[in-house]
Amino acid sequence: MSKTLLYGATKVDEANSAYSAIASLEQFQWRNRVLVIFADKGNARAARQENQLLSDREALQQRDMVILKIAPDEVRVLFGSGKDLDGAAISSELGDPATGEFAAFLVGKDGTVKLTVSEPISSGELFTIVDSMPVRAAEIASDKQQTSEEPEGRD
């Protein structure tokens, strides 16, 4: 399986698209992490990816995930919400994955690509990568702090 991990990528060089925010997904920046799935011929790998991820909707919700599926003629929101999405613009900004081939891109809350895969990724592996990101680590720490500050209820 081919994977490219751009963990910790920041907007350093405007000319290098690996470090620039994805403008076509700007509506999600600082709100959601986005997994963009490009369907393959027959949709077998894309369907497998969908099924793996959508089986744990609670984990997706906890991580503020949005899942988009881009096929030749449409963009579908599989999890979360989004509006007025342009599949051609998203595809172009993500490097125009080969039509008919499977590809998936994880875009962090900062709007930069964090992971690129050419085969489906397990939900456990995806969640481990997301949980290791600095913004997610801060969210987890904040949640733990809020939980520890809540007064204990009496039974």
C-alpha cells in the first residue's frame, strides 16, 4: 500500500501545495478534518473504505470528521455536512488523482493534507494518525481537563 504522511505539515511555502491550505475545502478549515475519497472503477475499494469508516460514527464525530466521496460526476458527503462542493476544484487542488483509481486524502483542521493513501486505510489506523496530530492532542487534553473539573454527582 502506498502512503504519504505529511504529519505536522504547516503553511510554510505558498508554492508547495503540500503545505498550502486546500482552498476548495476552506469551509471546513479550523472546524473539521476531512477525508476525501476518490472512487475507483467499480467502486470496490471506495465502498470498502466507506464501510470501514462509517461503522464507527461516534469516533468520526469525536474527531470532527467529514467524509467526502468524489466520483467522476458528483461529490457526496458520506459523513458530516458540507455545501456547494466542487469536485473538480477539490480534485485539482489534491493533485488530480487518476480517474478510475482509488485515492484518499486526509486534510487536517489547518486545511493542509496530512495523509495520502492509494489503498483503503483501516479506521483504527486513521484514528491513530488523527489522534497524534497536535490540534487533536490539544482537543483531547482539553476534554480531559473539562472532565476532571466537573463536580462528582451524588448517588
